[in-house]
Amino acid sequence: MEPEIIYENNDFLVINKPTGLLVHPTIKNEKNTLVDWLIKRYPEIKAVGDNVFRPGIVHRLDKETSGIMIIAKNQKFFDYLKNLFKTHKIKKIYLALVWGKITKKHGIINLPISLKSGSIKRTIYKGKLQKQAITKYKLLKVFKNKKGDFFSLLEIYPLTGRTHQIRVHLKAINHPICGDKLYGKKNDNFKRLMLHALSIEFSFINGKIIKIETDIPKSFKKIV
């Protein structure tokens, strides 16, 4: 499945990334990534950014996460967006379906995240490169399946942007995301990671605010 362009102007484009699409190659030099798709359609993006392997990419989503991404089309706007992310002036909202019954209508998880030694996994326990991480959430609905398992649908507001932050934080409060093969429950039979980047909001240089929202994927809607 290919990304869907949902907004575009001379400075940037916004796409809806499908689950299963890797954003950029890693040391394994994977093919058919989002970057490959971008360069094929926008060859000028090759010169944008601060890393030749991630042209135009200002932020990323995990391979398994679907949803909204913003991509810079020129260096000036890349630098502008990068500064907005660095100063936490970009608001993002995610949807997540998690295991268990959450009783609080609102919550905040303030736990530093570090890299687990000898692994790609992140952890709330002391490890390498520990950084502050804050995630807010709002409970939207609680579900119960025929087996008697409870699930909670959450709106997520990450106030920082650490790798795997939402996934690690929800695991830390004993409500891992459904379909999470890295941080989730054993014997989890969900076919996709139930995490979707729903919207992004920021201001232009002239102060005008823009908010863009994606449709919820059919694969997510069907399960919920």
C-alpha cells in the first residue's frame, strides 16, 4: 500500500503513511521505503535535510504505526520545522487501542526513556542515553470482547518525541498497545499495531495555524 498525499504546497507535503511501510533505510539498507517513494516523485527532495538517508524527513513514525507525517520540500522549511519540533511547538494526536480497562478519564505519564543495553528496545529503567519523556492521554471508550477481555481506546498527546515513546509508556502503566510485537502481550493475535497518528498542528512563520487530520484506516476501524 502506498502513502496518500492529503495536503501539499510549495514548502511541504503531508502524507497518510500506511502501517508496514518503513520510513527510511536502516543499516540493513532496506528497499521500498517511504524515502524511495518520495525521491521517485519529488527528486528535488534529495538535497533537503541534514542526512542523505532521510531527505526531507523531519520526524518519523515506526514502521508498524500508520498515520500523518509532514515532509519538507526545501531546506528553509526543513530548518523551520526542525526548530518547531525541537522546541515542542508542534502538536500531534494519536489514537491507540490498548489492553485492559483504564478507569481514569485523563492521565499523564512522565517517565524518562533510555535505550536498553544490547537491544533496539527502549525502557523506562536506567539504560543508555536516558531522556525525559512525557505522554498525556484521554480515555475515549472501553470495550469488552466475547472472551471477557477489556480494551481501552485512547487519544494520545505526546509532549516529547522519543523513539517508541507511546509504546513504552503505555506498557509501563500495564496497558500495552494491541498488536505490539516488541512491547506488547504474549499471545497477542492482532494483525496490526493499533496506533495511528491522527493529526498534526503547527503555526507558519506569519503566525497562521494549520491543523491537518487523517482518516482512520479501515484496518484500525474494523477492529475497533
